[in-house]
Amino acid sequence: MEMLLMGAALAMFGLAVSCLAFGAATREEPATEKEMVKGAAVNARFFAAAPVLPVAAHNRVPIEALLLQIENHVRLEQAAAACFLESPSATVLHGRTISPLVN
């Protein structure tokens, strides 16, 4: 009976500690007037800066090059499947292909 009461007391203590930690983590600090004015000034200039283009937009690869890579990958995968069908084994099944497009 003492073990049960000790377990219940520890469980309640753990619950109280987690409630305090959750309350401290979710509490919002009241904003001062200075912070609110600063936030309004930032929002007023929201669209002023020019958008930054991602790096991928600068380095465009021709679609023909991508299609050639995909066709080569498909050919290599089909050759690997044909090799497995000729002599099925676990080493052939789980072996890597020579395709550069490995997932």
C-alpha cells in the first residue's frame, strides 16, 4: 500500500512540474508601446524590398539534358531488371546500379 501511495505522490508531483513548465512555455509577455510601434513600422515597409530569387532560378538546365539523364537512368534500371530475371539472387536484387540518379 505504501508503494502505491508513493507512486501516486510521484505521479502528482510529475504532473505539477509538467503543468508549470507548460504554463511557462506558453505564457505571452505583454508588449510595450515601443515594441508595438516598431512592429507597425516593419509592417509598413513589407513590400519595399525587391524579392530575392532562389539560386535554382539562375542556374537553368535545358529540358533536353534532363530528359537525356532520365532516359539513361531508365535504360540502366531496365538492364538491371533484366539481369535479375536471368539469374535471380539476393545479391543482384539488393546490389546498386551504376545510374547516377540513385534515390
